[in-house]
Amino acid sequence: MRALGDLVSGVAHELNNPLMASDTILHVIHESLQKTNPNKTRVELVQECNRRMGKIINHLREFSRQTQAKPEPPDIHVSIQNALMIIEQQLLNDNISTIKKLTPNLPRVLGDPNQLEQVFLNLISNARDAMAAQERRRELTIQTDLAGTKDQPEVRITFTDSGRGIPKDVIEKVYEPFFTTKDVKKGMGLGLSICYGIIENHGGRIEVESREREGTTLTIFLPGFQGGKHGKTNSRR
């Protein structure tokens, strides 16, 4: 994970330099154009794209700095939104629609937001791979709600895709290291194994349900943090 963090940090740095040069040139071009010139609007569109790239690059740099777990009570919805920010364009490129059903005012969870984001990013990526090649509808639903009991609340996060599903005879193996149902060169099968370990270290669990040619639902349960106030979040679709 440390080597991966160094790689991400290096890539983010290399991307940031040409992006800054592009921003400077675009600013000069924008200021030289008359307000009535239609190219002014086109330049503004490219500038907005650059701002989005800059936001992602800055987040990747923050993402790569974490090498050890730092428990804190994060807003689970922020980690979900950050993961989507990184992979959202890839979902759009594959014509995958994302439906978010985020319940507001959920309890916080005690954990490392960076590690949780890694889990969410991996699950979203897996869902994308499961749907990318199919002709029928491609839909990813991310839902959060409250589970457990009043004395022991749990935050439940579900990722449901409309992909090819997992065969019954192998579904029990999905958490095993190096096991994968993906095509050759599409993955090594370490993702879910690492996710399982991270969630287990957070005192939670992952459950999987799947039907071939119908889709897969992965559900994460995390214990609610009872040492502070409930986090306030906004639900957006």
C-alpha cells in the first residue's frame, strides 16, 4: 500500500505541472477574446474541465499520504462522494447510471476515511467491470441507511449493480486472495480480499448476494460511533 501511495503521489505531481501550464494559457486566451466571441464560452468550458481535473489531482495527493490507519468519526457520505469523484467519468464512459439513496443524519462510524474510501472505490470499480460489456441496462445503486439496534446501531452501505452476477458455485470464494471471476488482465483478485480485511478491522462485515445475469449486491455493515454527535449529511441523487 505504501508503494501504491508513492505511485499515486508521483502521478498526481506529474499531471499537476502540465495542468497548471494549461490553466495559464487558457486564462491568457480567455482574457484576449471579446465577450461576443463564441470561442470565449468554449474556453470557459475547458477551464471548468481543468478545475475538475485539479480537484481530482489534489484529492489523489491527499489519498496517497495516508500510510497508517487514523481512526476518527468520518461522515460516511463524504467518503462515498470522494470515491465517486475519482471514478465517475469512467462510469459515464461506460453508460452506467448511478443512483444515490443516501439517508441523512446517520451516525458517524469510527474508522479511517481513507481506507473506507479505498473500499468504496474498489466496490464501485468491480460493479463497473461487471456491467461494462453487457447490452442491457447498466445501473449502479448506492444506498445508506441505519441498521442494528438502538443500543448497537450500524450504518449499512449497499452497492447494487445490474451486472452479470456471480455463479453460485464460486460465490463463497470471492473474499479469497487472488480469486477473481474477471477476464485475464482485468484484475488479480486482491480487491475484495483487501476490502474484507479493512472492514473487519473497522469492526464491521461485508455480505454478498448475487444472481447470474441479474446482478450483485455487496452490503457493508459498520458499527455506529456512539462517542459523539450524529453526522449531518444531505441526500442527493
